[in-house]
Amino acid sequence: EVQLVESGGGVVQPGRSLRLSCAGSGFTFDNYDIYWVRLAPGKGPEWVSQISWDGYKTFYADSVKGRFTISRDNNKKTVHLQMNRLRSEDSALYFCAKDNHVPYLLHWGQGTQVIVSS
Amino acid sequence: EIVLTQSPGTLSLSPGERATLSCRASQSVTSSYLAWYQHRSGQPPRLLVYGASIRATGIPDRFSGSGSETDFTLTISRLEPEDFVVYYCQQYASSPYTFGQGTKLEIK
């Protein structure tokens, strides 16, 4: 069974940092791109970042470019999202997800909550 | 960036009725790379349809997707009580892979 488990969320002050992690199991981890998608109350989902199966290609939404960094460790079957200079508008439930070799999102984790507040 | 506009924002229907949800793209979605997700609060989104019209594994056949280019539709033929949640469309033809703002199905 495919499983994605996020961790690392929490409450943080504006301007501070958080590091989210996504651990995968039940599939060949290094065969798939991994995505971060966030969902804020009253808004549609926002694709935040994506990393290719081999880690060589990364993509970011304009809203996080220059502040967030995605990375992966295929040996540990883990993807990280380093979030720096956090803003209140970054507050959301963050999901990691995997595609099916085409970028619709077939499997999702349960999400980790990020709250940016003073 | 492709902007997806979903309508209506809220749809009030009764169980057993037919629901028609619309997703309009600001530019053509090539190869019909359009997906629909169902989202129940407190859970991750669930993939319903991809490729505009292909039901994902395990999705009941009362859910069907159609459309091409800029106009897409999700139809739920006979609403069940558990269908009254939020639905999102997503295009994955062009990065960034944008989502619509959602349609909430509520019980009339």
C-alpha cells in the first residue's frame, strides 16, 4: 500500500523557518516525482513545489520562489521542504503527493499544518 | 499560468439528483490534461478523474468527466449523501499545475 507521511508542521512567527518532511513507502520511491500542495481555508489547493524522481529538477510556485527549497534523499525515501522567511499567507495544510508518471496526483499524505502567526 | 474558474461556487441539490460542475480554463488545456478531485474536510483530496474523462481506480461510475480545450465538466449522475463535499479541478498540462477554487456541493 502506498503511504506518504508528512511531518514538521507547527506554529511559527513570521520571518522564521520550518522544515517539512515527507516519508514514502509502499512504492519504488526513486521512480516518482514528489509534490507539495497546500490548502488554506476558503481557497483552492495551491501547487507549491515539485521535485523530479532523481532530484535534478525542481519547480516552485512564484509565491514561494526564493524562500522555499525542496530536496530529496532517495536512500531514506524522504522529501524535504525547507521553508524560510515565512509569511502569514503561507499558513495552510501542507500535503505531499505523488503522481503516476503523469502529473495528476494519485496518492496524498494526510497533511501537516503550518500556522504562521505572531 | 492557466487560470481555472469553477462554477458554481456552491451547488444546492438533493440526494438522487444530478450534479453538473463546470471548470473553465483561461487557455486551452493540451491533451485534456485535466483532473478532478473530491475533498472531504480533514482528509486529503481524492482523485476522481484524470485525462478529463478517465475515472480513477475504485471511483463509482456515477462520476463522469467530459470536455476539452477550455471547458470541462464533472457530472455526478445520482447524488449520494457522501457526495456533498468540495470538488476541485486541476490542469497538469502546463507548469504551474493550477487548481480551481472549488465547488461546494450542499444538501438542499
